Amino acid sequence: MTGASRRGPAWAASLVALALLVGCGDSGESGDDAAGDVKGVGPVTAGSTAQFASCRDWKQGSEEDRYATIEDIRGQLTPQSSETAESDLSDEDAYEMFQHTCEAEWAGSLRLYKLYARAQAFAPLTPDE
């Protein structure tokens, strides 16, 4: 046998082993449960929906999931050193802002965390009602 013909079976065995490792990577015991605990609208990435949630996701979510998304975004945007994830933008004001902004047909791809960050920056300047 030549060197090339000996490498064929070894190469095939390596591919099979790799395919088995990839297929067995997540048995669902910890990864799926952790993802199942995450509430909110949009895709879950690193245990959070904050990064990729869009207006399109917002419009499809339930009220409970929407408030969970607001909480998730607030937690991602506030300093981790603080004991509480406080914001000058209340959950109700954030919900109203998302509802208003996302109702436009062209707004589907707008990222919620960017909208929230801008609204949060101006929240101290809005008059109390």
C-alpha cells in the first residue's frame, strides 16, 4: 500500500469521530434547560436575548416575554458593579417606547437594545407626569 491509500481509512475514521463528538456535544441536560429558563423575545445568545432582539421579535412576543426582554436589556446595559440594575427609564416607559417605535412597518430590523440605550440616556430629561 502507498502512503496515500493508508491515509484514506484514517481520515475517514477521523471524520466519523468528529461527527460523533459534534452530535454528542449537548445532550439537553444543561444547555437546553438553561436556554429554556431564558424569557424574552428574539434569539437567545449566551443566555440573553438582549443583543439580537428586534422590533420584529417584539411584535411577535407576548406581554410577559416583552417585559422579560426589557429586564434583560436593562441588566445588560447597566454597570455590573451596581447592586441593583436601576435605570431612569421605567419598564412601563420602555414598553410604551418599544410599542410606539416598533409599530412602524419599516422598523422590523431595529435592535431593541439600541433603542433602549438611547431612550435611557434621555430619561432623566423628560418631565415627570
